[in-house]
Amino acid sequence: MSCELIVIGTSWGGLAALRRLLPGVPDELDVPIAIAQHRSADSLAGGLEGLLQKVVDRRVREAADKDPIERSHVYVAPPDYHLLVERGSFALSTDERVQFARPSIDVLFESAADAYGESVVGVILTGANRDGAGGLRRIADRGGVAIVQDPDTAEQREMPDAALEAADATVLPLEEIGPHLATLCAAEVPT
């Protein structure tokens, strides 16, 4: 498959999950990764990306409006903004909360599906609401790949369970997601 973008959504327990998942994505896999992690509007600017940067070599940064999407980067949605994907760049929005959240996983995933279709991979991790289920369904409906953390391995299983109700997805324990992404996007890894 041709992978142009990986999007990851998580909520309750997400920081710990991301700190375990991201190091499992080989550095040679240069597909950009965008993350929507539920967090409060008053979260410390730079806090999430700083914590994630400690566990990965690729560059981690908070996405800004109109930022170009660059390979080998990990982008995180800023607190209190929806992160949207346009072909080749990001946009930020302060539209209403979705599932009580801004940033919303659904907003990120739906816009990624619309922009990249079958070239996007969506990953739902631990969380305590239904955000991301509709977005993962849109990714699957547009021919992209849907992956869900095994609910039995999630700190909070509501989000993975809701995603599995909404979309046909590959279910994997957290530690297997990074290597699976490398296998899926093998054509992208230089030899």
C-alpha cells in the first residue's frame, strides 16, 4: 500500500500508550504521523510534544495552521484546537467541541480520509468516549486502513470498543501496532 499519512487518536491513558507505540515505528518509515490526543484547553504549550520527543528520534512538534506536512515528522494537535488535514498541509479550527473534545479525533480522521483516501492509516488507542469511531469509519470507507488497539490491552476500552463497532479494523495489542505500520507501509521504507 502507498502510505502518505498515519493518524492516531487517543484520550484517557493516551500519553502512556503513545510513549509505548511511537518507539515501535521504525525511523526508516518516513511517513508523517498526526496525533489528536484529548487534553484540556489549559494544557502546557509544548508539553505533549516534549514528552513524546524524549522517546523518538524523529521530530515531534505541535502543528500550526498552514504547516506543510513533512515526512519523518510527528505532529500533535494543539490544546483547544481541532487539527484538520488538507492535501499537503494542516489547518486549525476552534469550531465547536466534538464528543466534548477539542482537539477531536473525528475531525482529524475525517479530514485525513477526505484528503488522502486510500493512502491514510488511522489508529485508535485507549480512551473513554466514542470520539474517533466515526472518523475511523470514514477512513475505512475511503479505502484507507483502520487499526484499533486491542480493547483488552487499553487503559480505557470505550474508545477502541466504539471504533470496532463502527469500522472493520485490524485489532492489535499496543506493542504490535508500530511493527504492523512498518509492514503496511513497507514500500515507503528505503532499502
